[in-house]
Amino acid sequence: MITKLTNINLINSNLKANSKKEIFEELAQMLFENNRIKSVDAFLSDVEARESVSVTSTDGIAYPHSKSKAVIEPAIAIGVKRGGIEYGDEDGIKPSIFFMIASPENGGDHHIYVLQDLFGKFSDEFITDIHTAKNEQQILNILINS
């Protein structure tokens, strides 16, 4: 499923953002530039509404997501922020790996299947492998092979 939802153009191994809001904007911009969403603002509004229900972060990985009318084609934008950022995680952990999941509003439970697939990959080894990847292609390879 991952290979249908992302590619090296939707992966950034060195996010510039310094806040949760900036991370969201940077990842959403990647989705927009790759024709996966039609409006950054509309999509971010839906992501922020979902995030207000509960913080989407666990064990150093954040997975902001939303079903949105702004989604043209389901996708995942992936980013790495060395050192992490404050995210509001209840355990105080600063996530450093981000998976922004864009699901169409009429896409049924698509986002649930994507989350299940991603959660199956999450481990200390996975996090270490992503952090030691030298470029976007290596990150994509880790996602495909884990």
C-alpha cells in the first residue's frame, strides 16, 4: 500500500520547520506540489480539526491525518526533523518522523488501513533506520522493506 501512496517527491529527509504548525505546512505543501491535494489551507484546516480531537503522535513518530474534500488522490507525505519538535505529546516525547496522511472525504476507511500498515512498521529499529538514511530514496526503501 505504501508504494501507491508515496514516492521520493513526497519525502523530505531534512524538514526546515521548527514548530508543529510549520511541520504541517511543509508537509501539506509537498502534497500540493505533487497534485495530491487541491488546497493547502483547506487540507490543513481539516488536519488541525482532527488534531484537536487527540494528538496524533506515539513513540517519536507523528501521523497527522484527515479525511478532506481537498484531497485529490490519497497520499502520504513523509518528513524527518532531526532533534524533533514540541508536538503536545502526553508523554512529552518530541516526534522527529512525520507521516501526513491525506485521505479523500469519500474514501471510506482508507486512512484506517494506512494507519494500520504504518503502525505495523513502527519500532525502535525502524526509527533508527529512518534517522540514519542518507536521502529520500533510502527512506522509501526502508518503508517498502520494513
